Amino acid sequence: MIRREKIEWLDLWVEGANASTTLPRVLLVGDSIARSYYPIVQKVLGDKLQCARLTTSKCLTDPLFFKELDLLLSTYRFQVVHINNGLHGLDYDDRTYAAHLPRVFRVIENHCPGCRVIWAQTTPMRQPTDLSQFHPQTARVRERNRIAREIADTRNVPVNDLFSLVADHPEYFAEDGVHLNSKGQTVVGERVAAFILGVFEGDIEFRL
């Protein structure tokens, strides 16, 4: 059964879509958190990689997620794909999530053979009334991160552990306990940019 949220959304953004640049392309796939730190990544990588983003409310358990992914991967050639998916679709159990996750890597491989892929771990959720405390749903986030790391490891895909990066820093979170504030966006965006550059330049080993 397909389970959807009250509001579903999709945001696509492609820099240099008129092919006026010869820079290699990198695609960031994620949710509203990835959308919030995307400008930092784009700024850091601006003269090295051409950035694009696909941010969505769809969980990878939803067939529409793969149609959205296909839309960009079939239109542009990406050298690096930095992808996260795990915070939405919590109505799906973790067994279903685990069953669908390998398809993400297969779809990327089919569209972009030889491109570099990075899996990003989902960030935690905090109590809106007390940011020093984790929200109970963080237990689900931890489990999905465990599942994702196991699957990524079997494919030799490097894992960018954004969970650990912010877990001990409630000061990085907005008042809703889910999204990052400007300080958190900067910290995470700079980490994502550095990780992408490390994979692209070969300092971090990986290939599908």
C-alpha cells in the first residue's frame, strides 16, 4: 500500500541547464534539510562542480520517488550523486524501507554507469520544546541509518554520516526540532561539499 503525507512536494533545481559550462555535474538528492544546505554546497563547489538538487517529500518506498529521480538522471549526466532519503515515509515499516533501498543504487547505476555515489545518513529529530532532547522518532532514524549503512557497505558506497555530525549539537537545530538553523545549514553544507569533493577527486574511494 502506498502511504502519502498530507502535503507532498517536489523541488528541482539545476544550475547551468543551458549547457554553458563544461564543469562536471553533481546532484544532491534529499528532503527539505538538503534543500536548506544546498546553497552552501553550491557556493563552496561553485568553480569546481555544477550543482543540481532533487528534494522531495517522497520516501523511496513510493513509486513516484523513482519517477522523480528518473526525470533528472535521464536528462542530465552527473558525475557525483549525493543522496539521502529516510526522514519522510515513517508510516512505512523498516523492512519495507530496506527492501526498496537497493533499487536506488541500481537506478543510479543504470542511468549513470561509473558515476560516484555517496549515501548521506539522515539527521536526528529533537523535541521542539527542549532541543537538548531527541524526539522519540530518532530511534527510527537510527534504525534506517543502520539499514542504509549495511546496504551501502555491500556496494562499497561511502557514507557521509551527517547524523553524527549534528547529534551532539542541539544549537544547530531550528525550533521545530527537525530542520537546521543557519548555523547548522552552514556546518552541514560545508561537510557535504567537502565530502563530495573528496569523492570526486579520489581521496575517498568508491565506484558503483
